[in-house]
Amino acid sequence: MNRFAKSVLLGACAFAGGIAGTCLFNRTDAINAQSSRPAPPAATNSLSHAQLGERFEAIIRQTAPSVVSVEAIKPPAPGKTKPTEESGSGVIVRIDGVPGTLVVTNNHVVSGAKADQITVHLADDKIARPSRVWADAESDIAALKIEADGLIPAPLADSDRCREGNWVLAFGSPFGLNRTVTHGIISARDRGQVSLGSTIRIKDFLQTDAAINPGSSGGPLVNIDGEVVGINTAIASHSGSNSGVAFAIPINMVKRVVRQLVEKGSVARGYLGVHLAQALEADKALQLGLDRAQGALVEAVYPDTPAATAGLKPNDVVLHVDGVPIRNENHLINLIAALPVGQKVKLNVWRDQRATQVEAVVGDWREAQTKLKVEK
């Protein structure tokens, strides 16, 4: 993968009756939830080592009742005859504008499994099956509707306020070891150039050095105030285990996706209709006359798309969208995907050694996919 070691999604998988490769599957235990949540720890600007330890302890007491483990039985993989079992993690949440209480996890933990083939292990040793499952493969987000007494949702942060260096704790069940908590910092924001398979298209990760391993998928990444800032999803690793480079979906993205899934059953996204280079390399930028390797390099423009109508061309570099500087191709994809269909946008484009401007109308990604399937 570009500039990273091999990226690994974090569900722990096994075939029924035997372990597959190095992935482990264990029936997870749970911890006893308290009937009421402890008050969140008060924020301070500076902490001694002892105070930091006490803060971590308070956050763990507060968050643990909201963390669950998730097991899913999926249809046999291609070429196999036995069902696939997958285990991961999840967190109980309430999201503004969404009725009821949900468990949020990763799509890759539950994808392909029906609701009656998914088991949620709660922190008080109860087990439940979801009555409804919503999933978005493009962002790798899934939400499970469960009915149980005493559900304790975790408070959610504003992940846009996360900064490099902020302390975080990662909760989950790596290798089936439930009640696992690790700590680290936010290493970087806005990570998108991470290869995670063909279905995951919307990538805007928080990077952390908190130890995360297979089985941690869907578990919460929590800040020093005891609020969920992200959902642990993947690691960059040569071995498939923790290497200190892990990725979490920002909770603000989770909120947006889950609201649309529950309200509409799917997520509406915009598109332009271009194939972008995986990265704008320095030598290519210099060849095009740019003094920095920033922007999204257009490799191809698909016919009968908003990009074609707008006049975009191969070798164009999209530098700004409505005045917003574009960092890389993934930033452009995320920005356009979040815009409403039909909105006009002004694109500042580098073409033939100079800047020019074109106007495009954001298209409907779902309609484009449907059209592509029909043509195939």
C-alpha cells in the first residue's frame, strides 16, 4: 500500500470448528456493568503520572459498561463449505436525531450476516440479538438495534476537535481477550491514503499509536474526558498485529452515516466521475509545474458524468473546491461525497502550467453505480 505497511482490518475470524490462519475466535466474557455511570473525570491542563493513572482508571470505569463484543456467523467464503465466524467489538451509543439506543461497530465485522446470526455480548453478561442491522460498506460503519434493560451509552465527542498529541484509550477484544484497554495518543488526523479493500471508499481516519489488534474492530477510541472520538477499524502492519500505527473512524463521520442509515436506509453521496491517481508524487508535481505535491491528480474522466460536463481533463490537478485547499485525492473524494446532489461547486484546477477554474454540478453516486451495473 502507498507509503504504509500492509493494512489489516481488525475483525478476528475463524471457520466453524477450526482456526483459520493466525486469526483467533473466542467466545468473549463480559464485565459487570454498573447500574449508573460514574461521573466523567474532570478535565485538567496538566497531570502528574499518578494523576494520569487515576484519570485512566476513571475513564475505564466510565466506559467499560458501554463496550460490547460482537459475534457474527457469515455464509461460507468462496470455495469453502463451512460458515465463517467473525468476532469484533462495539460500543453502545445514542446519536442526536436517531431514536433509541444502538451498538456501533464496523461493517466488516457483521457484513453478510443476518440479524439472527449476530450475537452481542453486553458488559453485564447478558446476550442479545439485534432486531435491525444497518450497514454502509463504503465507510465500514454498521449500527445494530438492540433491546435490553440497563443499556449505558457512551458519551460522544466532537472529533473535529481532536488534535495530534491528545491522549486516547482504545477498548476492545483483541484475539478474543475481552476487557482489553490500551493507551496512546492521536498520532495524526485526516489519514486517507490507506488501502482497505475495494468496498471501503470513504476514508478519513484518526491515526493512533494505542495498541490495537485483530478483534478490536468496532471498539471505541476514547479521549481523556471519557468521550468516544472514534471507532477502531484497521492497523498498518507487516505481521498483521500491532505495529503502533492504527486507524479509527472519527465519531463525527459515524454520527452522520448512522443518521442517514436509520432515516433513509442508505447514505446519499455526491460524485464527479473522475479516476484519481493514488497520490500526487513530488516528481509528477514538478513535471506539471507545481511547487508542492498537494491536490488531486485526475488520471481519467468518465463520459456522461458531472466531471465530463464540467470539462475536466486527464492530468488536471484539483487544487481547491469552493476555496477549500485539497490535500490529496482522498480529501477530494470525501469532500465531494459529503456534498448534496445537485450542488454547484467551483473547482480551482492546475492545467497546462497555470491555474484555471471550472464549475461542476455534484452528481448522485448511487445513480452512477446503478447505471454502471446496468451497462456491465
